[in-house]
Amino acid sequence: MHPHIATLCDISSKPQRTIVGLMSGTSMDGLDVALCKITGAGPDTHIEVTHFETCSYPDEYQQYVREIFAKRDIDLQHLTLLNAWIGKLHGELVNQCLAKWQVPVSAVDAIASHGQTVYHCPQKQHGLAEFPNATLQIGDGCHVAVTTGVMTLSDFRQKHIAAGGEGAPLAAYGDYLYFADKTEHRVLLNIGGIANITVLPKGASMQQAMCADLGPGNTMIDAYIQQHFAPLQYDKDSEKAKQGTVNSPLLSSLMAHSFLSLGMPKTTGPEVFNLAYLQTCIDSSGVARLSHEDILATLTEFSASCIAKQLNALANDFGEIGVYVSGGGLHNPLLIERIRALSAKGITLSSLSELGIDPDAKEAVLFALLANETLAGNAADKVDNSGSMPAVTMGKFSFPD
């Protein structure tokens, strides 16, 4: 038997696996590294997050990635070089974490690496009938594996697309395994660059779970801050937005995007909701002389409105729901305040920490769970009847030797 196959057989048969989950979101604020001890698989999964850290990127990371991020016209050489460079960097950051935590490499069964999304392009977005859904994450898994000496699963989204999905959001698989409850209708709201939800009706089977992107979370706010308030990267404590006033005509123009009227499931990205879209809405609403603070207040209200609109629709269907928030948007006090204010009666908004997990660690943990399902040989169960959440294992294997 080939030693790589023997390794997979050994790991697959283990009652418990130690997996490092990695996540780098569209905000590019650092690499989330979660060391997870996972027992069992499928509905019998139990996970313990023993260590978590968000590793800061070198100063040039955002500069390098933004040269190609969410852009149709790019330098192909730069993209190719970054694929290897990010893979090696992520491997080095894992090594630093393991050394800090005093965890030997030999104790880790696998790394689950999401990579860095640089372009997300479902067919509904590109509109080209001859081409399928597509997405691209870079940060080559072989470089992670060789740098760390640990078998790595990466590029999770491609299998999802190949089997008929849109490549996002993938959270429903792990959210169901980790957070489904018999007594409460739950919504897992992750506010990253894009806001997305997983809906878990109480006592539901995995087939009844639902997920969708809702629209912009932090992406437009962060991009505006970076353009007009450099070197700031985000609106810390909503300081700038709190100084402004929401402009109703601009908000109405922003809310008119056709994506926001689509039913679940659906996906989007910064390729759609970006500063070019903002400028189009400014022009169409005739509000060219707004202050930067007024625009930030309006963008914050826009994100809150997109999120609350879907939550209210769910409350109309289910009545009382518990909404548990993770992602960078959790740390934007004005955004959270406005979501609460716009949400219907019966919606309770809480940090994901109420369910016993660091909200900043959630995405990295979910990819560790996906890797565990693949290693255990379980196809994630089909979550709806539309084909958007196909029952497939995900992740490509890279061996360190």
C-alpha cells in the first residue's frame, strides 16, 4: 500500500482527529488559526477548540492581494506568484502558532486551509450561459503541506461548484453539526466582508437547514475607510460613521440592487458590492456632496438593512429566533445597534460566544469540520432540494512528501 494511502486509512479510522483550521476572509485582517480536537463525524461530531489565534499579516499582504482582489483585469504573473507566496506564508504562520502553543507537528493529523478568496463569480452574477459557477481561492495547499510537514486539505469550494453549488456559503454543513438545537430556532449570522446566515429551525434535520449570503457586511465600509482615511483599515468602534447622518436617497439607491430581492439560497461578493457600486448609487441619487462621515453612516445602515430585512422575513416564518453573530462586524457597535433597531419583535441578537465558541474562530473551525467529514469519509448531507448544497466531501489532499 502506498504510504499516503496508509496515512489516510490510519487517520480515517481514528476515534479523534486533531485538525488545524485556517481562514483568511475578504477583509484580509489576518489568518485565523484554530487547533481543534474532533471526535466522531456527522451528527455524532464533538469538537473542542484547544487553541485559537488571529495571526497578523505582514504589511505588504493587503497591498499585494488588493492588486488582484475582485478585479476582472489583473496581472496574471502577480496572481501566479501570490498563489505560492500565500501558501508558504500560511504554512509559516501555522508553524509559529504550533511552536507558541507547544504542540508538536506530529500531534496534528491535518490542516484545513481555506486560502484567500480573490474572485467569486456565480453564474447569476456573470450572466454568461456558456460558463458555470466559479470561484477562486489562492494559497496553494501543497506549499502549506511542505512548509508545515502536515497533510493539508484545501480548495474546498471547487468540489461544491463541480457538484452543482455556487461555492458559498459553506457554513451550513458545520453550523448544523455544531449548533443545531431541538428547542430554539437559530440563525448563525456571520458578518465578514459579506454577511451570510445559516438558518437552523429547531429540531430540524440537515435537509431543512438553509444558508445564503445577504449582501455587504464590512466590505464597502472597509473599502471606503481605506480609500479616504488611510492608513486606517476599518472604522474602529464606528467612530467615523457615528459622526455622520444617514442619507435616505442614497440608502434607497443602494437597497435597490436586484440581488437583495432574490430568495435563498444566493451568493455574492465584493465583485458586486464595492466602491464602484457606491459611486453608481451616488450618481443616480444626486447626492454628490455628502461628507465622508455621512457616506459611512449610510453604508453602515445599508449593511444593517440588508441583514435585518432577511432576519425579519425569517421571524415572520418562524416567530421567535435566536440570532448568534460572528465575524468582524460583531466588533462594529453601530452596525450591531442598527441591526437590533431594525429587527422585528421576537429576534434576539447575541454574540456567538453565548454558544460557547469564540466568534472570531468560527470560520476556521468550520473548515476543520469540513476536513473532518472528508477524512471520515462522510459526504455532507444534502441541505436543500435546489442542488445548491450538494452532498459531497470537499477538500483536495496535499501531502508533505
